[in-house]
Amino acid sequence: MHRIIDGTTTHVDRAAMIWARATAARDNDLDIASLDEARPVIAQVLTSSPHALLAIAETADGTTVAFGAIAPMPGADSVAELHYFGVEPDHWGKGAAAELSGIAALLRERGFAAAELAVYADNDRAIRLYERLGWRRLGEPVPHQRSRRLEQRYRLALRPTG
């Protein structure tokens, strides 16, 4: 089991490099973004709101293996948007991604009622994980602003509704 910590002020560079390696591995891209290229991706989320956070999954020895860069959705402060979720590629298939449920617990503690994310519609590994953890599909896939790849939105209720 990994522990989930708030790494907002301490783990930005580690999360950025996980994002760079995981994105390259997902896309079969040999060109891995540098820290200088990757850091702004994570920092942009963290500076978007005073309630943004960087959730980190660490092993018992303190090795960072996964992260979630999260901020409240504009106009819906009770909904957390998981902008980026990444797992070190050498930890794929070893349970680190299941720490997403630990991130959900952290969001509950922070007062969020729900969480949303968008995932490329062809990212079968991530979609299987999200659905297994209770995330529900929202609407139909739409093209991503920059890449034009289809993205599917998902939502997870963090508190009972009604």
C-alpha cells in the first residue's frame, strides 16, 4: 500500500517528470519532455486556485510513484477536476494507480462532493481503471482542444447525493 500525501509545495518536479515519462510511454513517444517543459504543465494547475493540490502516492521508502494534479472546477467549487493523473511507467500494473481511490478520500476530506476528469478515449488502460474505481462516463467523447484526439469525461461522486 502506498501513502497519499499533499505534495503541493514539495513534489512538483517529481510529478512533472512522472507526467513526462508516462505521457511518452502512453503515446509510444521516444522523446520525453524535459523538466523545464513538464514543470509548467503541473504548475499551471496548482496556480489556478488557492484550493488546488498535488496528491502524491509514495512507497514506504518515500519513492514517488503516482500523482494527481487537482483544482476546483471553475464555477463549481464543490467539484474537483483531476487535470492530470500519472503513474511511473515502471509501476504500471503494480497497483499504484489504484491509489486514485486514496486521492478520492483526500478530496472528500477537503470538502469536495464530486470529482471529474477527462481521458483520451483510446486510453483503454486508464478507462478500465477509472470504471473499476466507480467513475461514471459523462456524455459523449469530444475532441481535445489541442491534440484533437477524442476525450471522454468521467465523474466520481465523493459524497452521497440526495
